[in-house]
Amino acid sequence: MTAEPTLPELQAPSREEEQAEVIRRLEEDIIFGRFAPGLRLVEDNLMQRYGASRHFVRQALFQLERQGIVLREKNVGATVRFYSAEEVRQIYEVREMLTRQAALMIALPAPQSLIDQLSELQRHYCIKAEAQDMRGIHETNDAFHLALFSACGNPYLVRSLQDYMNLTLPMRAKNLADSEGLALSRRQHELMIELLKGRDSWALAQLCVDHMQYSKADYLVRISNDKKPQ
């Protein structure tokens, strides 16, 4: 009689893994629009929502404050970072300038290795979109753009672009949950890949700038003409 194989014991998550999970869930609630701009983030409510200790919740708020998507103020507490219409326009002005410059610096026609890399990322992006995997959509979308702009050859410009991508995360990520915005994003990604095969740098740069306008316009509508939620 043979002994039945023993199943491996499931290991409890480490403190680092538990902390990372709380950060991930809070970040998703904010960037995918479940928590509106200006909403107060009450520690007790977050502890109950995530089944987490106060320490982990506070550390998550601290981390997301550093990323610019949570604001903590004395006598107010933590809130989802709210940007006025003017702030949104100013932030996007800088991001658009950085984006245009990076796109213009990409040598065209692009090498086949870059085309293949972006095509593979786009394939994964579409798979995540079909599965409605919001975290996967967000991560593959950012990976696509970082791979594209890295081809400009200036790592300092790419780092600045990444900083502004992170800064605009609460403004743009919600659109990845919107079927119209997601479909537009997929079409524009495909067109970017096609333009990389040609020689029209200005058309590529303009498309990259146009690519961000949908999320910018949507956020401006959501904040309702500069009126911060109470």
C-alpha cells in the first residue's frame, strides 16, 4: 500500500507581503475611481475594508502620499489627492512637452527589436483588456509607453516622463476601466507601432500627445469645474 502524497503547507504571507497587498488595494481603489478625488480616507474604514492593522494602513497612506495620489493635512487627515482644473492643465502641459520631445527623438524607422517588443506588450495589453484585469491593463499600458519612450535614448527624459506618468495616474487610470477609453487606447497603440515603421516623426509625436487627451478631459469633467467634494 503506497502512502498518499503529502500536500505542501501553505505559508502565511510575510509582513512585507501583507503591507504590499494593502498598498496595492488602496492604490487600485484610488486610481480606478472607486474613491473619488477629495474623499477623506478614514483609517478605521480602511482597516475594515482591507482587514489590515492600523500600522499597515498608515504605512500605505504614507507610501501613496509619496507617490502623489494621497494628501495628508494637519487637522484634516488623509484624502484622495484632488487637482483643480488649472493644476490638471499645467501638469498635462509639462507631460505633453516631455512626451512630444521623447517621441521626436526616436530614430525612424525604428529597429525591428523595438517593433517586436511593443507588439508583444500590445498583445498582452489586449489579453488583459479582454479579461477585464484592471491591474494587468494598467501595468501593461505603462510598460508599453516606457518601452516606447526609452527608444529616445535619453534616460533622464524617460525618468521625467515616468514621474509625470505617476503624477497623472489618478487622472488617467480610471479610463482603462471605461470601454470606450480602453478601445481608443488599443487603437492608438496599434497606430503608434505602425508609425514607428515609417519616417514621420511629427505624426508619431502628435499621436502620442493626442493619446492622453481622453483621460485629461474625463478627469476635468469628474472634478466638476474646480469644485472640490466636501
